[in-house]
Amino acid sequence: MAEDFNHELLCVLSGFGGQGLLFAGKVMANTGLLDGRHVSWMPSYGPEMRGGTANCSVSLSDEAIGTPFITKPTAVIAMNQPSVEKFGPGVQPGGTIIIDTTLALSGTEGVDIADGVNVVAFKATEMAEEAGLKGLANIICLGKLWAETHFCARETLDEALAKCVPPKKQHLLEPNRKALQMGIDL
């Protein structure tokens, strides 16, 4: 196993239903599987899918994971304002919040974020649309989270992305790779 990555990540990926957060979480979870680490991926379904906050939790660790529930995340991807407000206050000091300010217009304003949390805010949805990558803001945010936390080796991230794009949608692999690189390069 490579030693050039962060060995534990407790991440909540959150936004509106349909923004691709479950897919981004699946890519993240697959990095752990490819590295032989302990992994938990827990999607949240139910009433949130009707325009509210939909989310998934991903835990990556070298140690056994006791529960899939994450109450003190080390990282959050928030693609809308309700997600910032719901999950931002729980991020541990030293953790990272990636915020898509296209839909989270207030960002962390008025939200009680712990001291020492790295807040990275940018217009991911707007960037994706301007680059002709509509619907891939989730992957731009995933790339930025990787750049900030190095939750796996870069090669593993690329391999997980390729693994998660189904064979019948292989035409989407290259746009996803471009979106991932955009996030990394931010």
C-alpha cells in the first residue's frame, strides 16, 4: 500500500438529489477498496430526494470501521447552502470543507465552523457548465478534495473513476477525467 496519502478520511458528500454526490462517494469508496483499506459507503435516501439535502458518508481507514455514521467528519463536500449549514459545523479542526458557491451563495457566512477548518469555496457548477461538462461539478469537487487531502494515491483515484463509470457509459469517462483534473488544478 502506498504511503503518500492520508490514511483516514471521514467524509460527507451532500447536495440536492441529482447532483451526483452518491456517484462521487462511490468513486471515493472505490479508492479504499483498490488500496485494500477498510471502507464504509452509506447513501442517504428518503425525503431528502424531493429537493432537500441528499448525502452519502464515506469512511476510509487502515483500521476497522465501527459504524458507517459520521458525526464528526474530517471532510465535507457541500454543493448547496443547506448542506453547508447541516454538515459544516461538525467538521473537525484540521478538516476540509469544499463548497460549491454556485448554489451555496452564503458559503459559511452565519455558519459556526470550527477554528482550523480549511474552507475551499468556488463555483463548481458554473465552472462545469462553462467547460462543457454540465453535471460534473460533483467530480470537480471530488478532484479539489483530493488535492486538499490526498485521501489516496493519484493513480488509485484515476483507477477508481474508471471502475465506477459503467461499460454502457464509457463515453462519459473522458469528461469525468477532465472534470477531476479541473478540480485538482484549482
